[in-house]
Amino acid sequence: MAAAHYRRGTTVAQHLRELYHRYGQFVFRASYYIADPPSRSQPVFDRLRKDGKYPQSVGGVKVVGVRDLGTGLDTTQPDQKAVLPWVPGDMMLTLYFEGNGVLTLRASATEPKLKYYLEVKGSDRESAGKLASRLEAAITEELVQPEAAGIKMRGQ
């Protein structure tokens, strides 16, 4: 790749800047909570999907779509049905946010953990980072609520 850019009179760094300009900057955050026994994750998902009423916002950021692989719902699809395989009661929920953010919250199938993956796209790294930090802070307080679920934050 570097040689191809060199032959064209450009550099890999220039190409990377072009990609950022074209696609934006992305910030990824991931972490987990200790849910021991693993069944302690279930009340978190029960609360988040109670009566089919999912969170409308997180950290003041509007939720614009929901994919719940425990109910087969995907509001981003025209028929509202999940394209990904799903199993009733599965503990995996994805929230899509206004401003190009995506959060997936899922219980591990192999460890006593409740994991999250947060991806945010911004026009620049600073704006993406600010939105990611805002959402990440709200994951604990608004969504997981570890004390109420009897689970621990990573490192406790």
C-alpha cells in the first residue's frame, strides 16, 4: 500500500486524511461489568425492554433505533424484524443514536460479564470523542444501573 501511494506521489498519511474527510472520524469504546452469577444480567435487559418500551434517550442523546435480539425487534428495518438470528430472551440489545452512535449491550455466553461496545462517528475526532464520553458515562447510570442489578463495575 505504501509503495502504491509513493508511486502516485502521495503518502499513507495523506490517504488516511482523505479517508477521514470522506467517512469521518470514529471512536470505539468497550468495557464490561461483572455479573456473577451470569443470571444477574437478566434484570438489566428485562428493565430495558419492559413492555416493549425501550429507552428514548441516553445521556440526553435521542435513541433513533433499537435492535433487540431477545425479542426479534429491529426498528431500523422496514418490517421492524431483526435480520440477525435471534432467540427469545437473548440478552443482546443495540441502540442507535442520533448523531451516528451505536451501542450494543450483551451478556457474555462464556464469562460472568455484561459487556458493551460503543461506536461513534463524528466529523472530527474531538466531536466523536465528546459524544462517546457522554454516552459512555450514561451507560452505567441510565442503562445498566449496576447497584440495582447486583453487578459490579469492572475493577471493583
